[in-house]
Amino acid sequence: MAKKVISKRLNKACAVCGKSIKVILYADRSYRNGHYFGKLDRSREYWECPKCYWKK
């Protein structure tokens, strides 16, 4: 299996609980450590931490 190349590391906040999420973005446009649901408006994105996501 080929190793993924990290393109960015982001700090986001969970939209439900407010906890800080350290998201890792890869060159193939995949990500790790969070769940992304799209943009709320032009400047804000909706992210959830794994704990809040799996609690649903």
C-alpha cells in the first residue's frame, strides 16, 4: 500500500461541542480526525469531532 502524502494540518472546532479537532488533509483530497459536512455560508465550515458524530 502506498503511503499518503500530508498536504495540510488544520485546527477546526466541532460544531456540536466546540472541542478542538486537529484535521490532517492528504494530497489525494482525503482527510482524517473529523467529519466534514460542507459549508454553512461562505466563511464557515461544519465539522464534527468523532465523539459527537458517532453519538448520533
